[in-house]
Amino acid sequence: MAPERTPYIAANWKMNKTIEEAKAFLGAFLPKAPNDRPEVVVCPPFLALKAAVELCAQSRVRVAAQNMHEESAGAFTGEVSAPMLREIGVDGVILGHSERRQHFNENDEALARKVPAALAAGLEPILCVGETEGQRDAGETHSVLSHQVQIDLAEVGSAELDRVVIAYEPVWAIGTGRTATPEQAQDAVLFIRNLVRAREEGVAELIRIVYGGSVNPDNAAELMAQPDIDGALVGGASLEAEDFAAIVAAAA
């Protein structure tokens, strides 16, 4: 890992944890949180965001949302905007998670609007990309990643590109217990880094690209030992404070 890239570990709680459960988790996790590396982000459901921001205020742990609308306001019932997130102190936002793509029809054209909107509002986008099992079996991994990365980042200016965190999440490994081998994960992450390099040579060594897909305390260290993998976006294993603390320690 290049020394200028600080390792990055994010906890995606998905639709889990009430406000009180989020408080309990942070009460157990924050004493274990690092004072230095890696950079740690928790991503609670919308209702728990404000409580998480308040609890994390005296630590280095930052808070990100799990989604946002590209418009700052308007007739979009049920949606939340970037300015709303910024108002309560949220620092980042997950965009394009495979579950959003699969269950809520989020597409790359929408993400091409969301990513620059997040950056304009001062939020750090965690952009998720990855192939399905069928696409991998058909040998389409690289073409799928190329399509997603190029479209999703099309409207991001060169000066802001390194503010995006890219999460490679093979869809076939999310919530399935299956994990890409370290070699598979490295191959895909290096391919993504080379896509960035083809666009902006100097940014490729600065942008952080993490792995997501059934990361747990047993496989985290091996995955993050790969030269181009800068951390992890953790799902199920981030719901228990001790498990998440072990993954964070593996990245230190």
C-alpha cells in the first residue's frame, strides 16, 4: 500500500440498528477505535445518524449515510438530500451499493448525478461498483467495472477525483458468506485503479479503493495485505462491536 493512502474501514449497517442499538454499539466500539490509522467510518440508518454524529464527535470515527438524492430539495417523497445530511454533521455517503441497484433500480446515470452532488455538498462519496455472479462467470468483470466507473465518475472534475472512495463489491459475495479470493479482489481493484490512471495519472496513486463482500475478522488481514486494496466496506461483520474492532485492527 502506498504510504500516502490512509487505510479506510467503513461499517455499512444497512437496515439494522435502532437509535438505542446504535448508541450501544458505539458505546462498546469507540473505546476500541484507533487514534491514528486506519480511518474509520460508520454508516447507520438515517434515523440513527444524528445520534452517531454526536457520539463520535470526540473521536476520529466519522459518520456516513447509506444513500442520498441528487437534488438538494424538491418533490421527492421519502428521499433525503445532501444538505440535510450536512446539517446534522454527516461526513460521507454510500452511493450505488448493489442492494440499491438491485432492489431500488438505481442506475449508473443516476449515480453520475449523485456523486458530484455529494462532492459539491462537502460529502465524501463511497462509490460501490461490482459484477454479479453471472457476469463474472461470463468473463465480463472488467467490462462491467469499466462501464460503472466511467459513467459514475463522468461528471467528477479532475481536482475532486481523489475525494471519492471506490468500493469494489462483487455482488456474488455480498451477504452470501462467499468472499473473493485475495487474488480476485486484487485483480479487480488494480483494474479499477488503472481505469483511474488512464483518466488522471496522478490521481491513481492517491484514490482509495476498498474491498467489500463478506469481509470478516478471519479474512480481513489477508485481503487488506494486497498492494492495491486500501481497506474494506464491511456489512454483516460490522454489526458486532468486537468483530468490527478486529477488522479495524487488521488494517492498522
